[in-house]
Amino acid sequence: MMNATNMVQGNLALKLETPAAPAFTVVKGGRSGYQPLPVKSARNQHAVAAPTPVALKVSTIVAVAVALALFFVLATSVFSARHAAYAESVSNVTYETIRVQPGDSLWSLAEEYPIEGLSTHETSDMIRNVNYLEHGSLAAGAYLKVPARS
């Protein structure tokens, strides 16, 4: 017959036996040899209180707020400068009409008809927008407005 204290069904936390105290020996290191140190039993040690949360100093909060504000201002100025450069580049563009050839794509047309100051990606987006294309696929034989070659 099985003893009731050894029978465990489900969660092991329900086992009625108390586990034995951990047994180990602390050995002082070094070349001097083996020197066991006394170890207190785990049952005699007091529970250590959880550390209290550290309150942030006002100076830390101010420093983080200033850093975030500077990041926001820098990001806004970079975006504004890039937007102004884009607007200036697009405002001076003259267009010519071309017939789409088999194999043409917005990307290949943007590379063939670049706009000074804009990347190929920005130029392809501009061609798509000026021709009111919903997506980037082109049909051979269609007519498109592209930046005029200088």
C-alpha cells in the first residue's frame, strides 16, 4: 500500500512532506587547501525584505524631459528642411510626355529622368503622383508625364 504522504496527484506543491533543508558546504578558495566555513541553516535565516523602489530625482526627470524636447526639435527641423528641399525641387520641374515601353517601371523611369536634389525613390513617387497612378504598375503603350531632361 502507498503511504498518503508519498502520493502526489496534480500539483507537487500539495505534497504533505516538508522538503529537507538544503545541504551544502562553502569552501574558502585559494591555494591553502580545503577550509570548510560554517553555514547557517536555511530555516534559521530571516527573510530578506524586497528592496523599496527608488524614487527618481527631479534633476533626472528634468534631464530626460530636456533630452526629449531637443530630440523633438531636431527631428522636426530635419523633417522641415527635407520637406522644403523636396518642395523646391518639385516646384522647378518641367515635364515631358513619354510613351511607356515594355519593361518600364516607375523606378527605371525615375532613374532615366532624375530630378536634381531628389532620390530615385522620391522621383518615382513624384511621377506616380503627377500621373495620378494608384499603384506602381505601368501598362506598355500608356502615356506618362515625366520630368524633362535638362
